[in-house]
Amino acid sequence: MISFLKKNRFFLFAFLFLIIPALVSCGSTKRHKRPKHKIHKKKSTARVEKSKLAVKVGARTATKALPKKLQYNLSHPFPFTENELATIAQTIEYAAFDRMGIFESPRPVFPKKSITLLARELTKAFLKAKKDNMVYFQVVEKGFKTAGHTLILGRTMYWKFTWIDGKSYEFEEEDQGSFPQTYHPPPNWKLVEKKGHKIYKDPGLILKEPKPDFLMVDLRYFEVSGLATATKKYSRGKTIYIPNTGRVALKGNVLERYRELRKLKKEQIVTGAEYERKAKALMEEKRSLTIPEEIKLLNYFRMDGLMTEEEYDSKKQKLLEKL
């Protein structure tokens, strides 16, 4: 027996160290193998929560990342109506980058279901905001986040977005070594300019650098009632801003307002029909101007086709006789 083990010791060691561990491992896999019958899993509760719509809005101190002119002395609090904010939010669009060198067709930034709730919360936040506050917002639908902040200075509303539809503005590559150091990949998306919108441009030393994630909205184009002088009502030491329900009021006398109206038409902020309607209203308005100012205003009416040459000459002669 001893001689047999000595002659076959190689096969004995091979059996102990190779075959036996292999048999043990095979037995363990068979023992933990999943059953053949199908298991019906219930839907995850976390996924259900993600599918719900969530809107978060508030006011906080403006970040130092904003331009200096947008950090202090803002036009807050501002009296918006929910319909006005809903109209503005619906017009904001973006174009996603498809990594093939082109941007996709524009699509709305905010989901349709969130517009009403977002407008309601933004209206409350702008009434509470202080002069050094920005209004931040976050909309989550089906697990995808759209976030940023907005503020008002003068007649312009600024929208700064950091996330749209679950994607941040800056493109982040998992393998940073795949791009050379001198190459800067394009962003995930960019905001799209429309009527009444402009992309913010950061003033540089030579050229102005556009910021595709920063949008300026002209409130005059949307005829926001809060641009007119809002009435103030004092109640128990608090100031309540009551927005006017009329259209946007241009400031100054009739001549100054007409000049401003012509400038809006030249910049294509107002349409031809809106310009003609407002110009006729200014013509019929009673005005207390000096004779030279009245002649200049009549000349504007003649140049814009609102008055014939004969009407202009006759009225001008009457005014010159009063000098």
C-alpha cells in the first residue's frame, strides 16, 4: 500500500488540490441557483415618488457669481400676476446638444403640468423678495430636475438655469482623459432666443461673451402690469403691492412716450399692430406740450403715416401762428 501511494503520489495530490475544490464550487452554485419559475416584483416605491411633480421656490441672497449690477438694488418686491408669469415661463425654450455636432430642435424648458404651480409660487416669492434677493426655483418631474434662479432689474427679467430636464449646463465626461486638455466640449444644452428674449452677454475686454444659460426677458413685450406704478396699501404696518390690471404704461409726456414707442418698434419688441394701436391712443390723448414739442410730435405722426401731409401742414401753421 505504501509503495502504491509513493508511485501514484502525483495523481493523489492532483485529486486533493484540484478536483475536490472544483466539485465543492459546483455544488455551491447549484445550491444557490435561482428557481426556474418567474418572480413578479412589485413596483419600487422610490420610482413612484420620482414620477410625481414637485416644485420648490423661494428667495435668498443673490450669489456673488452673478454680475455685480444684479446683486444689489434689484426691482424687488415685484407685483406679478400668475397669468403673466405663466405666459413668460411657457415661452422659454432650450435646444439639447446631441453629441453629433448639432443642436436639436427647441423644446419648452418647463413641463406643461408644472406651469400653473410654478407661476403661483413665483408670484408669492417675488412679493416677498428683497432688493438683494434672487428667486430660486426647482421643478422635478419623473425624476428629471429643472433648476435655476430668476430676478428683475428695471424692465428686464433675468433667468439663470443650472439644470434642464435632468442635465447640467456644463458637459461632464466620465473619462476625462478622452479629451485633450485644450479641447472644451460643448454644453449639454443652450437657451433659445425668441421675440422678447435675449441671451445675456458678459462684457469682456474686447468682445462680449454670450452666456447660453442666461436669458433676459423684456417685460414690456409681455405687457406686464407691474411695470406701471403699483399702488401701495398700508395695512398694520405692512406694505401690500396691488398690481395694476391695465397695460404697460410708458413714462414721460406724450412726446417722450412716442419716441420710446418708436424705439420699441425699431427693436422689434412690439408688433406693427400693437404700435399702431398705441400710437393712435397717444394721438387722441390730451397733452400739455410746448409748441416746438407739439410740432415734433406732429412730424412723427406724419413720418409714420398716421397723418397726411395736408393735415400736418395745416396744424403746423396754426401752431406757428401762436409763437
